[in-house]
Amino acid sequence: QVEGFIRQVIGWREYMRGIYWAKMPEYAEKNFFEHKRKLPDFYWTGKTKMKCMEKSIKQSLSEAYAHHIQRLMVTGNFALLNMTDPDEVDKWYLGIYIDAIEWVEITNTRGMSQYADGGIVGSKPYLASANYMHKMSNYCSNCYYDHKKKVGEKACPFNSLYWNFYNTHRDKLEKNQRISMMYRTWDKKTQQEKEELLTQADYYLNHIDDL
């Protein structure tokens, strides 16, 4: 308990404050992946069939608060998989959460969550497929989508979008030793498996507001 308070509350917040004062105002313009997609409409309503997103967003909208794992690995994760413009992600987090003062929000969002700073704050993008959601929560138990399915009807969007992200940004991420295993796993898939995953992801990205 003491270690957690010192490391996460005192240590991490001071680290974020230091990054803010050292790297601003240029930090607010960083977009390592050159993402330009808009934030899905359901971030402002919670109206989505993805149970993890629905619950996390509706809680955020009603209480102006969410656990940091919900912010990082649910809403932040999906925003990154959607290849959302980090400017839009910043505006959402800054406008939604009661504790979102810019010096702590932008470094956590643009840096840790969206990896838009290219590795100043963190050493890798924080991405996860449906398997993580299933292991770490009970969201998947009554979700419209099937967390086990990667392609096809009711396949969880997190799965195909996860692999699509790594495939899209291979040139920028492949040499990162913390995630090189993901590319070895991807390379072991058959060409048909890859095409099916990318086709599924493309469909979801083109119908993002309907998910």
C-alpha cells in the first residue's frame, strides 16, 4: 500500500508534471502515428454494443470518473485501435474527467495511452485484444460481441482492430523489443488468416459508429 502510494500517486504524477514542463508546448502537437480519424460518436453517449465501452463511457459521463485501467485499457485502448487523432482524444479526456487538469491529462493521454509522443513517457503502445478484457473484467460475459471470435458475425472488434493496428504500423514498431513477439505471432498466421482479420478490421473502421 505504501509502495503503491509513493510510486503511483507521488512518483507518477510528479513524473507527468516534469514531462509537461520540459516538453510543452511542442508536446501538444505530437502525433507519432499520424492518426487523423475522428473519435467515435458513442464516446459522447455510451451507445455502443461493446459492453466494456458502454459501461466505461457511461460511468465516465455520469460520474466524471473512471478507474485508470478503464481509461488506459478500455477507452484509451479503443481510441488507439481506431487510430483516432490524439487532439480529439485529449479533448475528450480533458472535458470528461473531473481530475483532468492539462498537465496530468495530456501526458497520460497523448503519451502513455496514445503513444503519440513516440516513447517519451512509455516504452510501448498500450494495446489489448478481447482476451485481455475477458481476463481482467466481467464485461464480456453479457456482451453482444463474442470475445473469442476474431472474424465473422459478432466477432469482438478489439480482436481484428488489434492486429490491424500492428500491421499498419509495423515500420514504426517492429524493432521495439517489448512488442516484437507480436510480429512473430502475426508472421506465423497464414495469408488467409491475415486477410480475414484485415478485412474484418476494415469493415469495423468504416462502420465505427455502428459498433
